Amino acid sequence: MKIAMWSGPRNLSTAMMYSFAARGDCAVVDEPFYGAYLKATGLDHPMAAEVIASQSQDPDTVAAECVGANPQGQSLFYQKHMTLHMIPGFGRDFMRQLTNVFLIRHPARVVASYAKKREGPTLADIGFVQQAELFDEVANWLGHAPLVIDSADIRENPTRALSRLCAALGIPFTDAMLHWPVGPKPYDGVWAPHWYNAVHRSSGFEDPEGDLPDLPSDYAKLVEQAMPHYERLAGYKL
């Protein structure tokens, strides 16, 4: 099985990748389209040159790797994808060969977290519009809504949330998914030193988050723009 987990940035996505890697029967890949996305858009991201140099810049090559043989002969292949990387011009037919899951998080938390790492995010940067578009595209292929899981539910009760996800995927849940070694991982993207500081200090999912963050007016407006997309997908969550 090939599991494509689609989210925006700052969305528990790295912890989820670590969780699946900890199973022992699952290969993982970290944002395989990031280099192609940066090359195509020319956006100024932290460590952009290093990211581009570290990955294939051809989206068709990346897509072929996503649907090819599972790495290391593992029965599962977990792919951490950013919705914003699937820009117009990047073919999406490869997604038909994957089991697509959508990982969501409240926009206020995403914006607050993202802005600490890269100031002045735009709606395109945080991936909610693209996530909703991809969700609709996959739903149209399937004839029903694809799987959706909310990061808040995972942090509230990781065992329950991951058990539900695994059951929906038709794979066994294992307690090994709840813990991983502290520190960098060999499968981290080259961008990890900038983005993964907190998750590198973790050995499991963090506790539930408190109240929503207070945001300045420009960021609050960004949250307002993203909310309809988040709320629509939240209506389908496990």
C-alpha cells in the first residue's frame, strides 16, 4: 500500500511521518515534490538552494517514484506531501494509484506556527485552498470523500485517532506508532534544520493544544480566508 498524506505546512505532518516510520513495516519519503516546486516557482524559501539540489526537479520523475516499487521492500510506503507543492502544470494522475489521506489543522495554529519560521505567509503558502482542491479531485475519482484526519484529534488521543486511521486504511494499528527516537532522522528532508527543531526534541505526539493563538490583524485575515476550506474538510474527518 502507498499512503499519500496531504497537508499544508506546520500541520503535525512530520510527526505523522515519524509515527508511520516507527511501525517497522513502512518506508517513508519527506515532501518529494519540494525541490520541483521551488525550481518551478522560484519562491524564496529557507534553504531553497539546498532543497533544489537535494531532489529531482522534474515532477514527472518524482511522480514515477511515488508510484514505483516500495522502498526497502516494505509493505507500506508513507508519503508526506504538501498540498501547495502540486502547482498547475504538475500532473496529478499518479495520485490515482495512491491511497490519499488529508491531514488538517486549524488555520490559526498553522499561521502562528508558520510565521515563526517564515514571516509574511500568504494564503498560497499555507495550503488550505490547494488542499480543498485536491480533496475534491480525489473525491471525484473515488465517487466518495477520501479520508480526513484532524491533527487536534491526534494530539487529544493518539491511540484512538491512529487506530481509527489504520482501521480505515485496512492496516493494523501498532503501539510502535506512538513513539520514535529523539533527534534527526535519516529520511528527513535537507530542510529539516530550519523547520524540524521542535519535532526533533520529541519522542511522541505532544499534548493537546490550548486556546487558539492571538494574531495580528493581517494574520487574522489570512485565517479568515482559510477557515471555509478547513471547516469543509473537517466535516469529513474520522
